[in-house]
Amino acid sequence: MLELDCGLEFDAMRAEEDFFPALPTKAAVCLIEPRKENAEPFLIRTQNLQRRLQRLLGPVDPASKRLNLSDFARGIRYRLTGSPFEQTLTYYQHAKQLFPKRYRDLMRLRPAAVLKVNLRNAYPRCYVTRRIPVDETGVPTGGAYYGPFPSRRFALAFAERILDLFKVRRCQIKIRRDPTFPGCIYSEMKMCLAPCFKGCTDDGYHAEVARVQTYFDTAGDSLLREITQQRDQASTHLEFENAAALHAAAEKLKPVLGQLPEIVRRIDQLTAIMVQPCAIPESVAFFPIDAGLIAGPLPFTIQATEHTKSQSMESRVQATLATLPPPSAKNALEIMEHLALLKRWFYRGTRSGEIFFADPKLGLPLRRLVRGIARVYRGETSGEETKIGT
């Protein structure tokens, strides 16, 4: 938890002399502590702590209706934050602890939309959900989850386009494998293997579900490679009409792949490092992300050139990240809230900081990460835009 590591006692009689001048004019999350023991504290986030508290704790103006807490406050505790994301994460953690019944309303926090391949069902299907159950170790259960998406509407539209490429079922009925069952329009259009009336074997259906999972696991590359291989084989056998149809299918698939945001991946494999500006001078802040859970911040000092000859920047980054244990979820609600915070930051029109995703086989892209650290430290942008389709 990000502690409110600074504090001051408040005395309204001496506030102008001692209290306000001691406050920094920087972004912070601040807790105003009440004089009465049974009173609820006041939690705020601001871009200028001194100015905000002068408005809240300054002399009372009888002609103004502005909120004034000078008679309420006993003291304050605060934490300086280097970025809007750090401020949001700090506010979330303390609001959840102080106001457990209403912190989600305070933050307007809504679970992120994800795609679920429900593997508990004998005949799995893929659908949009906002709920991710976890086991006692914090690992998602009941299937494979992919996301987060910017909205439920986007996730539904994307799922429809993807499922048109496969033949898994979309219905919500209980499958009885009855040969007399009439089926549905998808089975008539050959867009479903129709397990409802024994249109396929169990192994055949599960193989199709595995293709869907592999598609999401590889961000669509598996299907593109499959179609390209079939096209090349058709060309080799002089089946030019079939090859032309497969080539058209590959070209049709590319725009669909381009609409998939980089952050969308299997939740239990969503590993990344977010780099943000830091409140500590000459530093940036790391926020490690493991299975969708956010940890940190972990300050990383930018050393002068003459001090970096004995150790490369990549090795320093690895050594710093090794000092922080991976985060672990206590319950399903926590992982959904962390995904919501991550989604809120990633899909902003303009955002501070950068994020670098780890490849399941190759790990973190350290060279790209080092270049990103330099950009964040200098206050530059990566030049990359979030891809969100319509």
C-alpha cells in the first residue's frame, strides 16, 4: 500500500505562519484528519496541495458557500505523487481502506470488460463478462480470460468479428446432442459445428475451441499463419481459385488484427512494466504488473553518465525489478479493480508514462524499456497511439 508518508498538525490560529508555508505546491493525495474521534476523515487528491488546502482550511468567509474544514481538521497526512496514475492508485488504496462501502462510487470504478472462453462447460463458448473468479492463490478459474477492453460494446463487436472466423457455438442453451434438434441459423450457415444435434464429434469441437484460444494467445498470428500456409499449399497444387479465396481471407483478417489493442491478452499472462514520472528528483517510477495486478511504485534513479560505466542500464533495471515481490490477489474483486485502473489509464486520449509488455517466451523488452525510461524522464512521449477500433 502506498503510505501517506508526510504529515502536519493543523492549528487555525497559526496556519498562515507555520502550516501553509510548509506545504509543497505539488500534486498529492491528502487525508484531512478530524478532531472528533468518531468523525469520518476527508480524502482528497490535488495537483497543488498548498493551494487546495488554503481553500479548504483557510479563514472562513461568511459570504461564501465554499466548503471550509478549518474547524473540522486536526491535522493532515499526505503523499506527493509524480504522475496522475500514481495519484489514482494511491487514492484508490486509501479510499478502499477508509470507505469500504462507497469507494467504488467515489472513484466511479467499474469492472473492465473481458472475453471469457468458458472451459467448465462441456461445449465451451466465448462471451463477454465483467466477472473474473479466482482460486485461493489468486489465479483466474473457470476458463481463459482475455482483456481488458475499453468498453463492453467494443468487446462485443470484436467478439462477433472474431467468432465469424471460427465455428464454436454462440447460443446459451444446454447442449443435449439430440439428432432431432433443429439447430439454429448459425448451423444452417455452416458457422457452427452444431454440437446440439451431433453435427460434430466432441474431439472435433474441442479442437475448434483450442484454435480460438490459440488465436487470442498469439494475438491472431496463429490464424494468419494457418491461412497463409493453406494458401501456399493450394498454389503449389495449382488450385488457383482456392488460393485466391484464401488470400482474400488473409487480407480480410489483417484489419481485424489491427483493431486489437496491445494490452488485450490473456489475463493470467498480462505481465508488464509501467514507467511513470516520479516525485523523487532525478528518478522515474516503475509499476510492475503481474497477471493484471499492479505493484509499486518502485523508484529508479537516473545516474549520470560517468557513474554508469561499470553496470549497464539493462542490468540496473533488472536488479531494481528483482527487489519487488510480485503482487498477489486476495480475492476476485481486487484483480477486477486493478484491471479497471489499468484500463482507465491505458485507454485515455492522452496519458503520462509508458507501458512495456512481456513476451511469455522472451520476457521483457529491455532495450525498448531503457529507451522508454529516457523518454519518460525527459517528459517526452513514445509517439505510439492506443489503437481502438469502432
